[in-house]
Amino acid sequence: MEVIYEDYGNWSSHGGIIDARPTRITTRRRMNLHGKALRASLVVTDKNSVNHLTDYGDRHIDSITKVNYVLTNHIMDVMNASKRFTYTSSWGIKNRTSSKWDGMVGELLDEKVDFGGTPLFMTTDRVPLIEYVSMTVPTYGAFIFRSPPLSYVTNIFYLPFRDTVWLASFALVALATFIFFFSWRINIHCRKNVRPNEIPRFSDIIMNAAGAVTQQGAHMESKIASGRVSSFFLFLSMFFLYTAYTANIVALLQSTTTSISTLKDLLDSSLEFGVEDIVYNRYYFKMMTEPLRKTIYDTKIAPPGKKDKFMNKTEGIAKMRKGLFAFHTEARAGYKMIEETFYEHEKCGLNEIEYLQVTYPWYAIRKFSPYRDIVKVQLFKLREHGIQSREVDKIYTRKPECSSQGKNFESVRLIDCHVILLIIASGYGLALIIFIFEMLVKFCDSRVTKAICML
């Protein structure tokens, strides 16, 4: 290897040593490596990513590697070094039996490479072994999901009015019903030759009130002014309430809930779970010991005796699009697929909740590397000059904005109408019970049997 000499200073008998160095900062003076080969390790989870490191193809696959490949090339160019890249499928996991590390960390420890070209998470077992120099990509993993419909968590048919309005409405209907009933009774007492079918029963009055509430009209009409006035104002009041109610219920049918905002809310919901099938997800999800996260893993992701919920990104995003599904993936890479495959109205209501308790991934090099300060300074410069943010923006996609809220309406789902169906089922069930009771009473002959039937 050729020895490179540099002038430190000049000596004279009068002035002693005079510093001749252009700068005292070693990382600047010795930045030029004169073509020395530097080696960097890149983590690729898809073999095809090697063909798209610079053409911005398949940006959602191995996104973090593609960003840092460009940054690593910048660093090596500034250092005037020749480049050597190796590829591995793992960031580095310690073998519990042999205590050996595989993947990129293993290559750094074995001095097969100088740089870890793909950033990795900072963990307690890695910190003593490798040198973390800078955060290059502000990426993170999270559960992404479309917020469920509001009807998924509450009875939307109760929400248009406040409690006081509901109470006032019931009181109004009750008052009008009694006024209507008594006006009919007064009318019957004042008239002569009243036919039996003209005498209203209380159930007939109830049906009249129900017709007013549902805007279906009345099958009986009062013959006196007081009854007609009470009927008119009941129908008028119900008309305004009906208009206000229907205006609100249409908006509520298209609304989504904001009640799922924490991991606990996510666990308690009925959303199905999925996790992107990559090395570090399988490792970190399994190693989580915090009770809430462990419960999520044991019950929602890898329940004992059942197939786990690890899947590729395409499948997970497709399931999330259908709704009621939370998919854990690298958030900004996931948003790229969402941007390309979702309709505009489907991009509204997107929510995310972080799961992994880790910081942003950092760029790493060998421990005690002679290039540490040079690499650190160059990474800081790339950030300050905007090159890092430029590459991040060209690879990663920001969270899609909701630009069509209210412009597109989805079909009403069965879950939106489950309260109505429950009311119908209850009504028909009650009618059937009453019908059976009436039939029993009709066919009872003896007094004892009638007494039993009446119970």
C-alpha cells in the first residue's frame, strides 16, 4: 500500500515549527482516500430491488435501502473511494446457540464491510457492537386502517337529537295523543246515534300518533275542532322534526368513528389484523414483552394453533381497502400503494397507530472505524444541503390527503341498519306471541283452562 505523506509544518531557527497544514480538522485533511475500496452492506428483502436502486422503480419495496444507497454513493464520491456493495436479506439477528450475528450486523462485526448501507434500529444488544452515526430516513412502522363507520361502534339512529330533544319529542307525542283521545271521547258523549265502529279505542289513537311520527298519515279523523287542531299541530311538529332527523342521519351514515386512537382501542375493536411479512417484523413482534403488545401478538397476530397473520404488502393493503382491517407496515411505503390503488373517497378516514417501541433507524458503521468522523460529517452535510430530504421525498409518499370528503357516498351497509332490523324482528316476534296467545284464549273451553291461558 502506498504511503501518503502530508506536510505538518516548517521549522526555522528563529520561529520554530510553523504549521503548514491547510486545516487542523483531520476529517477534512484526510477525506481523499485516493480510490481506496470501501465496502457497504445493503439489506434487500426482494431480490429484484437490486435492479431498481437508482431508477425509483417499485418505490414501496425496500424503500429505506434505496434512499440510503444514494446517500452512501454520495459519501463515497466525496471521499474519492471506489465502491463495493454486498447484499443480505437480514439486518442482523443474534443466534442464541452460537452467539453469532447474521445479516448486515454480522458482516460489520466480521469486518467484511465498512458501512451498513441500510439503516437499522438502535437496540440495546447492538449498541456495544456497532457505531450509530446519523438518522437518515424518518420512517416508522404502524398499523394503518380505514376508520370504521360510525355505526360500527354506536347506534347512529339515536345521535341526530340530544337527550333533551328526544324527551321533549316523546312528551309532545304523548300530550297530543291524550288530547286527541279525550277530544274523541267528548265528541262521542255529545253525539247521538253513534255506531260501535265509530268509537275509537286507545290503540287506534296510538296508531294515529305513530302515523304522525312516521309521516304516514292517520286512518281516523276527529269530528270536532279541538281534535283536528291537536292533530294538525302534531303532524306539523313531526314534519319539522322528521326533516331535521333525516338531514342528520344521512350525514351520520357516511361518517367514520374517531374512537380508535390507541393500541388498547385497536385491541378491543373487532378489526382484523395483518402484519407485513419481513424479517424485522417477525422478530420484534415476537420479542415484545409489554403486556398490551404481547396480548395483541398472542390473540390477533399469531394465536396458538392458528395460521399467523403475516402477509405480503399487496395482500395487506387490498384487505385494508375493503375496511375493518388494520395492516402493520412501513407507513410511508404503505401510503405509496394506497395512493395508487385507492379511490379518492377511500383515502378519507385513514388512521395509523404505532406499535413498535423503537426510534427511527440510524446509519451504522463498524465499531472504532477510522472513517467514523468523515461519514458523520458527510451525512450531516447531506441533511443540511437538502439532498437527504430530496431522496426521501422521491422514494417515500406522504399520507394521502382527503380531497373528496362528502363528494362520494358509499352504499348503506347491513351493519348500518342492524338497529332497524332488530326493531322489525322484535315487533314481528311480539306480534307472533300475541297471536299465539289470542288463539289459545279462543280455543280454551273451561274456566280453569281459561284462567291458565290468561296467566
